[in-house]
Amino acid sequence: NAGVTQTPKFQVLKTGQSMTLQCAQDMNHEYMSWYRQDPGMGLRLIHYSVGAGITDQGEVPNGYNVSRSTTEDFPLRLLSAAPSQTSVYFCASSFDGKQFFGPGTRLTVL
Amino acid sequence: GENVEQHPSTLSVQEGDSAVIKCTYSDSASNYFPWYKQELGKRPQLIIDIRSNVGEKKDQRIAVTLNKTAKHFSLHITETQPEDSAVYFCAASINNNDMRFGAGTRLTVKP
């Protein structure tokens, strides 16, 4: 039982590049979400999903896309990376509101 | 959307003292209030939560209180230990969806 896994752990991009952050969970949770964490700003919700085929925007969705084709996977896509997207990204799955976070991806955009 | 404010941003206590962290929320429909602890370089982990039909919940040295009328909730840690040093986040959500977090409190427990 791996819980929530994220890849990669670290990534450096150049402005304008695109990439996908991967997130997977093996707990059969319906609800999954993506957060970014910046110093002094806590965790801000980017997108979330209440089940396969259903996604919704959170607090800071601009510049990010998500899809949820299976219960297990919830990838986050950066379409055209900008320096403002430099952050630590956490994926989470939840049951009854209790969130289980992945280990995070530290992304730097130059 | 929901807005959660958390105070203080930093808190330093002596080992054995109590620590209190306070949060306010804006949406009266919010009904689930968890607290997370994040150690340096680690992922956030749930330490305690409370729902709107309960006023107080306790788990060993940790307790959370909720005042729905005033729209605020607090985390209380008694008999603090150095291993309690971390960043603590409060959060609020409606029916477990669209969870919004406070900005965090960095707690330092001095031995």
C-alpha cells in the first residue's frame, strides 16, 4: 500500500515549456486534489476532482489543467511554464474529508 | 469562496508550556475543520479535525475548539515537547470539498 505517490520529486523548467506532474493513489479514494505551497501562503488549491471524469477549479487554477480518467491517477499539466509557477506542488487524495498528501514535487521555472 | 485566516504566523514557547493557534473562516456553510502538521521538508499530515456539530474534540495533548457563531476555531497543544516544533495549518471546507487552508503557524518549542 504505497498511499499517494508523485513524480518527479524535483524539476527545473524553462519559461514556456510544458510538463505534467504525475499523481497516483492506491487507496480507492474518489476525491483528489492538487495544491501549491509557497512561503508564507500556506497551501492553495489548484484543481480538485470528486471522481473519475469530474474535475473542478480551486483557488488558483490559471495556467494549469487536470484530467481524471481513472480513480487512481490525477495528473497536473502546466501548459506554458512561468516563473510565478515556481513552487512545491502537493497532490492529495481524501476520504471523509481527511486528506492524505503525496511527498511533493519541487518545481523551479527559470 | 471560503477565506481562512490564521494567527499567529510564528509562535515560540518553552517546553512544557501550552500553545494556542487560532483561525477564522468566512463562509458560514463550512462544516469541516481539520488541522495539519508539517515538519521541515515533509508532507502535511492530519493531526486532528472537527465537524460543525461538535464544539470540542480532544486527542491526548491536542484539542480543537469550534465557535460557529463567531466563525473561529482553535488548536490547543498542552505540555509541548520539542518534537511539536513544526508548521501547523488550519483548513475549512463545505462537505469535504474545495478545502481552503490558512497561511500556517510556525511553532518552535524551546527545550
